[in-house]
Amino acid sequence: MTNSDLKSQFDSIIFDLDGTLWDSTANVARAWQAANNQVKYIREDNIDQAMVRSITGMTYIAIFEKLFPYLSTQQMEEFMGICAVKEIEMLQTHGGELYPQLEETLQYLSEKYKLFIVSNCQSNYIETFISFTGLGHYFMGHQCFGTKGQPKAENIKDIVNDHNLKAPVYVGDTMGDYTSAHKAGVPFIFASYGFGVVETGQIATINNFVELKQIL
């Protein structure tokens, strides 16, 4: 399938958030470090942006299990809860870094397609993105891991079914995004400017967000 073939293939676009629409890792790292300063049991002295980037795209629970496997269940739950609160507070004030020409591209796409967001983030994270950026009017709906605690593939299916989408496409930046879209039966466009690597399986690759205007 060539890029020219894609323009008439879809009725909707489902976006990942982190690494696709914005990069919030610097401020998330600041928030988690603030949480770290409140407890005594985290072995890492400094939670930095590189650490946050290394787990972007994973579910919130899986992130903490990978980064802090030595914590007891009680410690894990406590620290995850503190991080969640600090993260939303930080992003409500400082947000993330929007990728270039994001709104211009969303406006163009919204005239032709129904737009949605499906992310593995915690509850209220997508709402914070929408509130901070003022871009909510471009999206018809969203779903995240924090809402139902289910895998991204199931959340993609929910968006497809709930909105009666006939020909959706998913745009994401990690292998986990590709796998989830594939499981949901949705074609995948790889955002190579994000955090991950996808070598095969995608129907197209974009090197920056605005390239979606050219191929869709």
C-alpha cells in the first residue's frame, strides 16, 4: 500500500498520546522525583527523564513493577499513588512539549476524520492533556488504562465499537502500540519521532506529526 492509497482508506484516526502527540517526560520525571522526596524506601536518589522515557507506553502498574521491583505491595501502592497525584498536579501547571504543528495538523485531520485518543496512562491524564492544550474539541472520545484497567488492545476495540468506526487507523510510537493495534484489528502508522522502534508491520511511517497531512 502506497501513501497515496491511504487517503481514501479510513474514516477515523486513533492516537497514542505520549511520544505521539506530546512529550511530557521531563515534567513527569520532576513529579516522580517530588514523590521520591516524600518517602524513604526508593533506592534511586534521582528519578530523571531518561528513566521515564525508558518505560513510556507501558501501563501505570507495569511501569512501577519494572522500575521498583524491590518494593513491597504496600510500598508500591503508596508510591504509585503519590506519583499519580504529583504527576497530574505538575502537568496541569506545566504540561508537556507538544510536537511541532500539532494543532494545525489536528485541525486538518478533524475535517476529514473522526479523531480519538487511546493511551496506557492513568486516569485523568488524557483529560489533563486536553485541558492544558485546549485541543479537546478535535477529539470525539478517548480511553485509557486507568479507566477500566484493561489492555490497550481492548481499549482500542471499545473506541471502535462505541463509536461505530468502520475503518480506523492507529498512530503510535512503540512496539506495544503496534501490537495492541494489531490485536484490535486496526492498521498501524508508526510515529518514528517518538520513544520506540517498530521495524515491520506498519502501513506507513511518519518522521514528524505534520506528515499525517501528506499521507492522510
